Amino acid sequence: MSDSNKHVTWGARFEQGPDDLMLRIGESVSFDQRLAKYDIQGSCAHARMLAHIGILTQSEANDICAGLNKILQNIEAGCFEWDIEFEDVHMNIEQALTQLVPVAAKLHTARSRNDQVATDMRLWFKDSCERIDTALTRSIGALVGLAERNKNIIIPGYTHLQRAQPVSIAHQLLAYIEMLDRDRTRISMLFEQANICPLGSCAIAGTTLPIDREFVALELGFVNDDGQPNITQNSMDAVSDRDLFIDFTTACATIGIHLSRIAEDFILWSSSEFNFIRLPDAFTTGSSLMPHKKNPDAFELIRGKAARLVANVQLIMTLVKGLPLSYNRDLQEDKPPVFDSFDTTSLILETLSECLPGIEVNKENCALAVADPSLLATDVVDYLVLKGLAFREAHHVVGELVALSEKTKIPLNDLPYDMVSAIHPDLDRDWSLVFNIDRALDAREHTGMPGPKQIASRLAYWRSLI
């Protein structure tokens, strides 16, 4: 073997080392070095298993683990030198380890980089799911805080971006919380999907050596609720499965979509046309030309970054869709979009959590907007239904009232009674009592509605959880 190829772990059957361009296109250490902690964790567990089955002595396993821990300290201190000639995080660590502990040449017994990286990524997914869950919980807490501070403020609810019916601002904020709580459920399911150990699958077909896969799973915490080891059941699937990558990026994209919708509402509410809220200076910017501008950049960037989260899903799915079993080098490209999804999701969740406490609600403008009597047109329909009219007929009657209001330019609740009674005899003189916001909300106390007691109950529920 030539000197230029002697460092390559697979180089014995080659007469010539890889071209510089091959090194550049083939390296992944520039992005997979962030797996170092998990790679070292997996290697220590593997060393202990090899000692458990007698391939390593206990002393050798201890020396290997001590060397790995020293390398981890150097990495965390920023003084470890990564080299693209060793391609990836695994080989960089192994080369450094064998210099410290020569017996570490035995460490790669009964494993491949294929099952090694699959294990690293599952450990990373478990850790990342916990961190995203924490960030989601913080965002829910910030929304609860904003809702509690403004629970008595009523605004128009919108459908088709047109005024629809009155709701408390807390009710709308609670809708966002429901979205983020569903995201927590998805992340929790992903954690369980990741909690299965592939180590021992080797490159494709396992090994003839007497390994103990259950031992490794227990060492690494791949266990069920009863403390029993979870291990993959098919070696080919274990090293080529990328469902977790697809599902993780999809969950992040869904979080991004939810935050994008939240951001869009806050952007609208902060505009002069709505003027329901004032955003904190710390999360807005000005214009280089127009001195009066206060732009909702933080929320616009949340909305924009949601697009790249969606794109990452497409990248992973396109990468995997045509691959034959089992491992193919294409799969090296699965990590950048997954890492980016985690980083971006974490960033936009943190931004939302930090921005919400500084939002101020413009009570006066909200009250002005919700004073629109047409918001209670449906309540007039209900008034007629309670008098015995069929809903469709009652809807038609109120439609005529609205048309009359628009034609005469008289607010709906101020229409003269002689005009009102001429449309339908069941419209008694008390019909205008319907136009009371407090009455309208007090009548909506069934589960899921924006009645004050319902709002207080849901806020107390979420506060107890966080």
C-alpha cells in the first residue's frame, strides 16, 4: 500500500489514494463533527460490550473509554484538529484515539460506519427532540403569559381575512397553543421512533462474532418504559432507513408553518390598518429611507425561515426516494438538512418566546374594531332560531337586515324598529339587546368556545402544565 493511502481505513485493496477532489466531495466532517459527543458515547458502549464478550479485556476497554473522553474534552475545548483526509467524524476520532491508545485498533471489531452513524443519529435525534420540546414548552408559556395579561380584551375574529365574530384575544392565543401542543405530541412520537438501537447491524448483514446487542442498547439508554432494550430487527433496514430524517424534518416544517401563521397574525395586528398591538423595539427594525417605519422583521423572518424548513423535507424525500437497499453514499447528504431543520426550528421558537413578553395590546383600537355591530349578526340568527324559526329562514331574514343597513348606511343595531319589523314579525323590540359583546361571550360557555369561564379554565390548564 502506498504511503499516500496507508491512513485510509479501507485503503489496503487500493494501489492509489483518493484524489484531492474525491476528498473534497467525499468529506462530511465539516458538518458531521457535531455528532462527536454521540459518536464517542456509542464507541464507549461498544468497547464495554466487546469486553463483556471477551474480545477486549476490561483494562483495554477502560483505556479506550479514557482515551475517548480525553478526545471529547479536546473537542469541547475547541483544540481538536479535524482533517478531511479522514472523511468523517468517526474516522477522525478513531485516528486520534489509536495514537493515544494503540489497542483501540480493536475498537471497530463487529461494527461498520453504517451502523455507527445510524446509532449516532438516533442518539442525536433523541437529544434534539428533548431540546425542541423544551423550546415548544417555552413558547407555549410565553403565549399563556400574553393571553393572561389580555384575557378581557375582545377583538374581531376573522375568516377569509374578513371580520366574522367577536372573540377574546386570549381565545386566539389559545388556538396557537393548541397548535404547538400538537407539535409536542409529534416530537414525543419521534423520540420513541428514535429510541431503537441499530448498533450491531454492521454494514448490511450483521457479524459472525458473538456480540450482545441488548447489552449495547442498555448502555446507550435505548430502552422501553419497562427498562427493556429496544433494538432494530433487520440489519439492512437499520443502516438504510431514513424515515426518522423524513419525519423529523416534517415535524420541524409543521412547527415552522404554525409559527409562520402566528407571525402573520402579529404582522397584520401590528400594521396601521389593524393597530391591535405594538411590537417591542428589540424585535423590530427601521427603514434606511423612511424614518417613520417600524418593521416587524422578527416575525417576517420567522415566516420566511418556515419556507426553508419545508424545503428540507423535500430534500430528504428526494434524496431517499430512488435508492436501492441498503446503504448508499448518497445518504451522507441526509445530515445537513436535518441539522438545519433543528437549528432553524430552535431559532424561531426562541425568537417567538423572547418577543411575546414585550408585545403591548392597543386596548382602545381593539374596542373600536369590536364595536362593529355586524360581528353579532349571527347572534341575531340565533335569537330568531330560539323563537322557532328554521335556521335557513332566520339566516335569510338577517341577511335582509344587513342589506338594509348597508343600503341606508345605518348601523345594523341602530336600524329603526319600523324598518326591522317590516322584514319579519318575530323581530320584537328586544331584538337589539343582542348587540352586547359581554352577553355574546357569556352565551358561549360550552367546551372550546370563547366564553370568559372557558378562557379562564383553559389558561389555568395550560399554566398548570408548564
